[in-house]
Amino acid sequence: MKKTTDIIAFRQPESVDDPLTEIARDGARRMLAAALRAEADAFVAQYAEETLPDGRQRVVRHGYGPERSILTGIGALDVQRPKVRDRAPDVPAEKKIRFSSAILPKWARRSRSLDALLPVLYLRGISMGNFQEALAAILGKDAPNLSPDVVSRLTGEWQQEYDRWQRRDLSARRYVYIWADGVYLQARMEPQAECMLVILGATPEGKKELVGFQVGLRESAQSWRELLIDIKARGLAVPPEIAVGDGAMGSGRRSTRSSLAHAIKDVGSTKSPTCSTNSRNPCSRR
């Protein structure tokens, strides 16, 4: 009996036909191009009264720049950025009217949604050398070439952004409700998950915001106190109407309900808010 030796290779993810994705990309490409044209036309219209001595309009559209690929959450989009020209002949270069797109900045190569994806991949344990492969699996073969040096620079920028967030001023913030809880998070390839102490707040408009967080010790009142002191130092002084927390916020000599009330009061309130507690250990593994 003759054996069949034909081998049928699986199709690679980037080669799979996906009409829906192609339609979405084509639509996004058309919408982006239309938005860029409208932005340039609106800019030119602002200077419609500016004319040259011979009566011609000073600021006009001037074709398009070279086509470039912008990586977005649905893959790469090839677009051309409209150009605008200031035709005034005797104006120094530094005084020329220049057009700068807010939709597509001059050096942009990735959309903000994709920039938000990169930290997630990093936290999920994707090594710097494997970013290209991971992005290709998600976005297709047109994913950008992210070298380890580029990823290293990005992680430095993320750290700076985090540091700025941790130092932000809270004096103008007002929260009606505050939730305090601890959860286990396992970042990258660490052997053990760490307990993250998290404080959430709800504004009078009903918007939920992350007030503060830090890595702490399970069932440690001191860790919670350090987080609350930091929040107070950055200006949060208006007490919430209701504070919801757990038993790990207080010591054994004080009831959970009372300990949360005192903890929130330490943030700068002049009265103890209405408090509710959750009896479960906030950092227990399930």
C-alpha cells in the first residue's frame, strides 16, 4: 500500500484571507485620508485673507508628502500627509506660516492605541527580543521592527510616565466614594505574585478613578498607612461620603470598620466617613 507523502503546510497567520479586516483597514485608511485633507483645508481657510501683492492667496495646499505606513490596532495603514505652503517671497524662514497636523504628527509611526498595547506585552512577560514576533502575531506581517534598544527606550519612557503620575497633585480632586482593596498581580516572569494595594475613587460625576497604588505586604496596616500618607502629601484632603475597605487595613486592637474610618480620616478629613468593610482577606489567593 502506497503511503501518501504529500505535506500540506499550515498557512501563516499573516497570510490568512480576512475580508472583514481588509474592509475595516480600507475604511480606516479612507477616513484617515479624509480627516487629514479636512484638517489641511481648515488650516488654509484660516489664512484666506492673507494675500500676496499680486492678489494671490498666500497660504495654499501644496500636494502631499511621501507615503508612509502608520501602524494601528488593526494593522498598517499607508497614508500621505497633506502639505501646506506659505508663498510669501520675502518672509524669513522662521516667520513662515507652517502647518503641523494634530491628527498625524510629522514623525508619528504608531497610533496611541498601539503604544498602549506595548506595555501590556511587556508586563505579560514578552522579552525585548521577542516583541517583533508577538506584534506580528497580533497585527500581521506589517508590524514594525522593534529592536531591543527601542523597547528599552520605551520602558524608560513608561517609568518616567509612571513617576509623573505618582507625583501628580490631588488637591483639586473630590471623591464621593473610596474603595480600598488589595489584589495579587504577577508581572512578567516573576516566580511569585505581589500584593498590590489599590485605592479607587468615584467623583461626584460618577467617574471612577485610580487614586493611588503601591506594592505592599498582605494584612499590613503599615503598608496601607504609607499609601494613605502619600495621598495626603499630594493634597487629597476632602473626605469621601462612603469608604469601603477590608479588614487588613487595621490592627488587631481595633475593629475593621473603625480602622478604615480612622485611616480615611488620616488623609485629611475632619470627620469620619461612613465605612463599610469586606471580611475577606484582600490579598488571598483563590
